[in-house]
Amino acid sequence: MIANSKLFRIFVPEINFKLMNNEIQCIISGKIAVKYGTTIHSVSNNLGRSAATGSLVKTDKHFKIEETKKLKQIVGAQDLWVKDIKLDNYISEGAEQKVYLKDDKSVIKLNNAIYYLSWIDYFNSLLLNNYFFPDTAYNLLGFFENGNILYSVVEQLFIKATETTDLNNVQQFMQSNGFNLIQNNDYINPKLGIIIEDLHDENVLTNNGILYFIDTVFYIQ
């Protein structure tokens, strides 16, 4: 079983985790470019500078409320409000996002970042996804507000499953790349200090024998 992954294509059979960890740190900081990373880095860096002037810590229950206010200001300043979004071709939704078909090649996802303590953590997750899985990279188009809820608007390649994903194949692939199963469908790579969650058969699709990771949640320890 193979996957559309930077891990598999470049680092297997012998993974240089030290080199990869350095690359990841440079990607998060913006020193190394990643696919569709320009807008993500711009918003995240501006938000990070703004948050640095505040007195609240990320674990404070009011932190994300204040962070969201600052993010809206940045979105306005960078002209990143998406106003012409079409919500007709609804596909599915979960707690954190709604998915719409844009055309036969891509989907639009609205994400409220509810799974993250901060928006910056969410942006880091996008960058990590685009690093590890460039074939299903997220293109941050901008932001959309509905019912006083702020959503990111990302575009992603539309993957059509040709068969049901065997989670044993997912586990084998992840373990071969240094990610150990924690519980359910969550994995950790202790050498990289990265957790990736919720890799069930709706978030990892199989097309002609290839695994496509279409919905990832990354956390940096």
C-alpha cells in the first residue's frame, strides 16, 4: 500500500527524522516554502505578532475569543474576506467543517478551527498537511463569517474513493513512517513531536490502491 505522502516518497525506507524536524521548524517559521503556504504564513505571522502583545495565554478560555477578533482585523486589512462563496453543492459536514463541491476537480471546506486551542495551531496544521501530503494540500482562499462564526475557506483536490479504505493499511503506512497508534485512529511520532488525529476511513480515502489523506488534524507537542 502506498500513499500520496512526502514521507513515503522521499524518506522511506530510512527516514532522517533530524532533517525532517529541522524542515518542519523552518516551514512553521516561514523560512522554507511549502505548497500554498504564502497566504497561510502571512496570516499566521501577523496574528502571531498581534497575539504576542496580549496578556492572555493560549489555555485561557478567553484567549481564542480575543484572537478571533484580531484575526478578523487582519483578514480585513489583507482583503481576505470571501464574499462570493457558493454553498449550493453541499457534500457533508462535521463538528469543525462543512464541505462543498466546487467542480469535478476540487472541493471547498469551511473550517471553524474548533479542534484547536488557537487559530495559529490551526494554521500550523494546514502547513504540516501541505508538507506531508502535498497532493491533497489546502489552499487558503480567505475567510467567511456566518452566524457570528468565523470560518477559514480552503480549497482542496477532490478525491473520489474507488474502494473502502482498510484501516490496517493506514496503520501499516503510519507505523512504517515512525507514527505509533495511540488510540482509535490517532497517531504520534515521538521523534518529531507531532500528533495526527482522526485517520478513519472517511478522512483517508483509497483511490486505485493509493491512500489519500484528505482531512488531517495535526498537533505539535
